[in-house]
Amino acid sequence: MLKRIPKLLSPELVRIMMEMGHGDELVLADANFPGHSLHSRVVRCDGIGIPRLLTAILELLPLDHYASHQAILMEVVPGDPTVPVIWEEYDRIIKASDPEAGFGREERFAFYERAKSAYAIVVTGEEALYGNLILKKGVIAGD
């Protein structure tokens, strides 16, 4: 154990976040996401919902303000009546950590393609439909 590292974050996930560079992306995937078929670097966080994990991750991970969007959501498939209320929770959590952060959206299959080039995919126990989220890592300014 170490001080100040949220207990929800496994050593593997902390290592991955440390390895990531500016502009690298981290996918926080819901329980239905095909993470293992899209990527070779997958971290399992079964039983943990994305809101709790997101809160813990944002204690360590800076977001990229050189990008037009710091977080990316998967768009609802046209014709699907689902209203992803979890997006409001993501907005609240991210804005509490970084008030300047903004969201973009990607069509489902474009989101999958983007996930393939992410640094890693974190498969969670999140059950909310359209609960997938991509975070773009930023920089920590020096003194």
C-alpha cells in the first residue's frame, strides 16, 4: 500500500497510467464492451462501476487541454430509446476534478476503432448502457 493512491486503483492500472504519455487515451468500458477482442492491453475491474473508478482515476490523471475534448462518450445508436443518465454523473465527476473539461461523442463503431488505438482498455462492472468513456491524458505543468 502507498499513501494517497485510491484503494480502488490496482497496481496494474496505476502502472498503466504512469506509462501513458500526453495525448494517450484510456478507455473506461462498461461490462458489455468487447475490450479483449479490441485490444491486447486490458485491465479488469470487475464489480466496480465507472463513476467510482473515474473519481479515483482523476485523483492521479491530468486531462489534455490541448485537445478539443478531454473525454469522449459513445453516442446512442440511432433509433435506440436509451437515455444514458450516467453521462450526467460523468459530467459532474469530471467537472469537479477539472472545471474546464469538455466532452465529445463518437458513433458506436468509430468509438470501437478509437478504442483499438487507446493505450489501454479498463473493463469494469458498469451496467449502465452507453456507459463507455475515453479519457485523454494531459500534462502536469512544471515549476
